[in-house]
Amino acid sequence: MMKAGLMTMGLLCLGAITLLLSNCLSVTSNQAGSSDLPEDLGGQAIDRREQLGRVHLRSVEYGSLTKPPILFIHGTPGQWQFFQSYINHPQLQENARLIAIDRPGWGESKIQGISEATLREQSAFLGDWLCELAASSPKKKLVIVGHSYGATLTPRLAMDHPDCVSAMLLLAGASNPDLAEPRWYNHLTNIAPFSWLAGSLNVGLRRSNAEMMHVQEELELMRPMWGNLQLPATVIQGGNDILVHPDNADFVEEQLKHIPARVIRLADEGHMVVHSHREMVVSEILALLD
């Protein structure tokens, strides 16, 4: 009887977590193939599949090679479609080559073999590819726009590949290891039988949880590396963000005071500033292009 009660409670908890992630991190079950791009992109966007070591990377690209590239990196869970409205944006289309990916391990970007689900691993998977993007651009530059876990990953990419990332826009990303301790539901989802339940939900919850369990230790490794960054950086953070503590913006501002970073605090906004303030984000992207 007690076991049944615990299982029911666990299912309810995981259901609530899934709903939270679905609302806040734009989880999607769309597995669009190369012939199934959205109609407003079809015929103009390119759906690429490339083998990068152990990763079969899926990216969707819009725009000419003669324009500077902007790379969009989604959070956890998620897929490239999270940034579809930016790929569709007329001003961005006019000024840049726009690229959105399924991050390794998500959507159709499959990882062969065992994955560590760490920022270091993601950076290693994407590093050479990022540098090829930068090298192929007219001015050898690459701007990265990341949201949530994507914004947590972006500084690591710039730290590991400083010659290949020329500017970054961080939207609601974790950065301070002191604020990145796994939540109670991360610990719950990491143990049996709840880990099995998370896997059975088929929305990427188990992989997402694995990524989140490593964030604090990964950010601690990055702590002494912030001072090495020498690139334009902008942070946009909501003051009512319940997933990423608003004080993470303060941490980036302090760590990058030698640049300095541009920090925009939206006091009444939550985690989804990327969509609630789209035109502001577009303006900041265009500024970073310059």
C-alpha cells in the first residue's frame, strides 16, 4: 500500500515537473525531417545533417554564406524549433546567416555511445564545427545566442574556443555555481524508480535531469576561466525567473567587468524573456553583429 502511494506521488511529481519544463523550456516532440520543415521556412531554409565525431548533428540554416553567422542554442529539454521565430525574423534574415541546432543528445542530433551530459562534453562535440562556421564567415566571426542551458553552455564554448566565438548573448542562463545546486526534483528524478518513470515519459526528462545534475560542478570548473574571456557579451535576465536565479546576472557582470558585459535586467519577467521580449532580443543581436 505504501509502495503504491509512493509510486503515485512520484508520478504526480514527475507529471508536474514535465508540465513545468514544457511551459518554461519549450520541450517539443516534433521530429521534423529534412522534407518536413515548417511551411514558412520550406524552400528557403536548409536542413543539414553532419557527422561530428560521435555526434550526428542536425541544424537548420537560413541565409547566405556572405552574411555573418548567428548560432542559436536551445535549453534543456528542447530542439531547434525553440528559435524558429528568430530564424523567421525579417531583420535577422536581412543581416545574418541564421543557424539553429538540435543540441547534441536532443531532437535529431544523436550521440553515439555513452554521454556524460556535461558542458565540457557539449563544447568538445561542437568545437571544431563552431570554428568552421567562424572560418567560413566573411569577417571570420560567429555570434552565439543561447537560452537557459544554452546560455549556460555558451560561455564554456567561448572559453574553450576563444578564436571562434566573437560575441555572445546570454538569455536566462545559469552561471554562478553557488546558485546552481540541483533542485529537489532533480535528486528525485535521479533515483529509481523515478529515473525509470522519467525515461518512460519520452520527453527527454531523464537526459535533461542528467544535464542539470552536472551544472553546479561544471560551473565551478569554469569559475577561474571567466577572466580569460575577451569578447562582447550581453546578458538578459528576468527578475521573476523561477528556474534560473536572477542573481546569476550579477555574477556575469562581476566576472566580465574587464570587458565589461552589458546586463539587462527585466524586473517583472520570468524565464521566457527570449519570447516575451523578442524585439529587444533582436535589437541586442543586431548590436552584437556590429
